[in-house]
Amino acid sequence: MSEHILASAIGKVQDALASKPPRTQGAGTARGAPPPLGAGLTEGDIVALLEAGPGEQRTLFALADEVRRGFMGDAVHLRGIIEFSSYCVRNCLYCGLRRDNRRLVRYRMSIDEILAVAARATAAGYRTIVLQSGDDLHYRAEDIARMVEGIKQAADVAVTLSVGERSRQEYAIMRRAGADRFLLKHETADPGLYSRLHPGMTLEDRLECLAHLRGLGFQVGSGNIVGLPGQTARTLAKDIMLLRSLDVEMAGIGPFIPHPDTPLASHPPGDLSMSLRTLAVARLVLPLAHLPATTALATLHPDGRRMGLECGANVVMPNVTPLEFRRLYEIYPGSIALAAPDDGGLAQIHALLSGLGRQVSHTCGHSPKPAWAAGHSAASVGRRGLPPETARGGGRGGHEGGCKWQIG
Ligand code: 5AD
């Protein structure tokens, strides 16, 4: 039965690709044509794909790679992450930064330190800076706004924030300062599991934050962990369905890695193949989303980054935090980021990409969705129906124009 569903799910993707080449995707569906890629897969299809055996898995990965290439191109976007504070008010059961982990030595970087690190990263060529921290309320929204303004005044780059749950007003201050994107992973779409893993928090609140971010005009990123206790293929299918209904511009999907100083210390790590299948299915369902080959994937397996890039990923997020702080930002142990030089390991990434016949993008790598694509000017936002920039550019990936995308 599930073999039949799997064959039909693969057939749906193949039909969508054959009848609707990437160039015309998004420009409306002709009557009688199969539904556009992404929309046609049911929850049952997704479960079957996630449970694919080794043979079909190869087909799944090849399809995801084809979809990535057709919709996002061969260019890989690098996002330089600055982990500026390891303080956190949350107590997530899986995370080494959790409030109750008293073994962790905590740090905060000053705004000047953050700007100096960002300047080094942009000088090294990064076109997106990600400011990430625990949920640290020490920094007011105005402080984060100053970081964003400082970075954007100094260089033509995009800024992504990943600073956790805040009020709509606080998000608005960050957005007005020029922040382009916001990452807030939903972690798991199962409300019961969410509450068990995040004491005092609810999935509903998380989704409300995501709705605020959407309403404020951020490019929105979410995502989930693979291999949490109590998770099944059905739960993961719900994660992907949620990402689709949120219509995310980015999704981070990576395996769970146990941290010894957390309640999940003895829970096994996420499965590599399941992590890759989840990424691959996400690519089929979200053809225009930026999907990173996550650091967690690269930490789980020495070839994880390459594998991710061959299963649908088009983004790498190197860590540019000064090493003295980086080693203290211990979400999970043994991160590959610890072995990378100050610049996040650009030489190694260039070598990896050239081995794959891919290149580093020189653009800010905004979302290629029609609403964000055409030069990011206020006038261009809302010109729906335009084919994505990447498709018009013959699959080069990313936008070769400026990065002056502002609030529309
Ligand atoms: N294993 C894998 N990913 C983790 N995260 C936090 N703890 C872990 C862990 N033990 C992820 C969460 C969070 C991001 C910053 O790191 O998805 O959103």
C-alpha cells in the first residue's frame, strides 16, 4: 500500500516537472495540468516519501537536486552567522543553551564588537549577516536595531535576525531598522511534543510570532529538528506541511544532536538518512525556499554538508563568531563550526562547491519569490506573476542586482 503511495508521489513530482518546466512555474496553472510542484503532494504522499527505502531514496534525492537546480540554480548563498549572546531565558529540553544548564559559561558581545565582526565578514565577501542569540532579553529591540543599522550602513548586505520570541512592537522596531529576514524555527509541528520540549511555551505562541513577522514584511524562515523523542514520519510530514502553509522564504532542517548537560542527553541523535529525506521532501514541497545544508547535518556526518547540498540545499551558514565565543555557544557538542577558521571556512567551502560544479553566489540571496525578486524596490514588491529571477536568469541562482530591498 505505502509502496503504491510512494510510487504515486514520485510520479506526481515527475509529472509536475515534466509538464511545468521551472521557467514558467508560478505564472499560473493551465486547466488540466497537474498542480504546481509543492502543492500537489498530500500528507500521505509526504509520509511515504519520508519512509522511502534505499532505492526510492535515490530517486527522491535526484528529484530534489533537479528541483533545486531548476528553481534556485547552482549558486550557493553563504550566510555568515554571528552568535552574539549565549544567554537564554528558555529551557528547551534539547538545547545546551537552556537556562538550567549551569555548566555553560555565558557571554554577551557588545554592539561595537558585533559590528567589528560583521565588518570582517563583509570584507571577506559575505552578503548576508545572521545575528543569532539565545532568547536574551538583555538586548532591547532598540539595541538590535542599532546592530542592524550599523551593519547595513557599512556594507551592501542583507541582515537576518534569529533572536527568538519577542512582541510585535519589538519586531517592528527591528524591521524598521532595516532587518530583511527573520529565522524562528517552529522546531516541531506537534503541539503536544512542542509543549513537552519547551517548558512554558506553546506552538500557538510560536506561530503568532511567525504571523507578526510575516505581517511586518520580513522574509520569514522557520524549520524543524529531525529525531526528537516521540517524533514519527507523520510528525515530520506535518512539519513540512506547516512550512508550506507558512509559505516560508527559508527553512532550516537539521538532525537532533544530544547535549550531555540537557534532559535529552541519552536520546540518540537524529538519523542521517531521515534528515536528508526530510530536506529532500522539503525541497519538493518548497521549490522556491532557501534551504541550508545545516551545521547540525555537517556535525552529524563528516560529509553531511555535501550530502545536504545534493539533496536540495542551496545555502550554507558558516560561523564567523570569534573563536573565543564560538566554543561557548554550545547548542550541541562537537559542532564542525569549532574546527573552522575565523572566516567560517571559506576556502573549504569554495573547494567543496567547485567539486560539486557549483559556485558561491555574489548576491545577497533574497527570496526568489515574485514578491521579493525584482530588485527589491518598493515598486517591485507585489508584481505577482513574474517568473522568479533565478528562472529568468537561466538558473544562475540569486539576483545579480543590488540589495536595497526595503519595506514596501
Ligand atoms: N540538536 C540539534 N539542533 C538543535 N538546536 C538546538 N539544540 C539542538 C540540538 N541539541 C537547533 C534548534 C534551534 C537552533 C538554533 O538550533 O532548531 O532553533
